[in-house]
Amino acid sequence: MPGYTITYFPVRGRCSAMRMLLADQGETWIDENVSQDWFKMKDSCVFGQLPKFQDGDFVLFQSNAILRYLGSKYGLYGKNLKESAMIDMYNDGVEDLRLKYVALIYKDYEAGKDKFVKSLPEELKWFEKILENNNKGQRFIHGDQISFADYNFVDLLGNLDILAPGCLKEMPFIEAYHERIKSRPKLQAYLQSDAHRKLPINGNGKQ
């Protein structure tokens, strides 16, 4: 019986990275989807937001807090305090870019898509340099072990590659890294499963 429950809308959205992390660690979970009943439970959620994550009787909200919790639990948060701080820093960079992506999808898709796509080389060049500086892209976003930030970054890269097909090809280290992480056997199996593939990326159908 899975010990984890993820309560969220029937989309990938903010839960995709944590699902990828759990799948890659060989874990299972229960997805509790909400739709029309969302407003009935909104006031019971911290900050009135989903996702809600349950590990037994322990409950967390906020997707990045959940990722950090799972990172700590599975040894995906660096080997010491300094490595953890670096992973947090890079994950914050991923979050900055994700927020720009989310704003485009939900607020400015028709008018802003071309401008956003044209901005991607400038946005991604920083991550390209980060990967190049870590053993020429042969490792991870930081250090020599995968971290929760890698799952978050790989998830976002997949979204960007769907929004702007071919955008990763301009960044050879990012493109190789993205393919390498996705090819991890347990993660690959999940990404190819109906549980992942049949979920829309975003709640409004735009991608």
C-alpha cells in the first residue's frame, strides 16, 4: 500500500517533478484528483493552494517544500550544508524560469508566446554554463549525485521543448543532460506510462 498521497488537479503542473522523483526512487503513491470539489477544500489548504502531499499522517503544501522534504528523505539534497545551499540556489533559478512559463501559459499565451520563445536562449544560457562547469555536463545540476533540483529542471525543460520544439538543441549541454536524466530506467518507465502521458501539462489546455 503506497504511503504517499498527492492531492492535485488532474494535470502534471506543479506535481510532475515530485512524481518523477518518486518514480525514479522506486516509490509508489496515490493520486487524488480534485476538480469541482476544489472550492470546498480550499480553506483547509495552507495558503489556499494545492498540491497537498501526505506521507502517512504528515501533511505538506507548496511544491518546492515537498521537493525539499523528499530530497532530504531520499538523499537528494547534497552531502553537506554547502551542497544543499547550492542545490537550493539552482532550484530557485529553475523556479524563476518556471514562474515566467506559468505566467505565459495562464495570462499571456497568445500575445506573449513569440516573445517568450525568443527569450529562451538568454534564459537557458545560465543553465548551460552551470552544466558545462560541472564535469562538462556529464553530472547533474550540482555535484556528482542527482538532486531534487534535477527533477524540477528536467520537468521544466520538457515543458519548454513542447512549447518551443527544438529550443534545447541550441544548448548542447542542456540537451544531452535532459536526455540522460530522462533515460534513467525507472524514470523512463514512468515518463512512458499512461499515468504520465495522458495527463495534460496545464489546466487550461495550453502548452
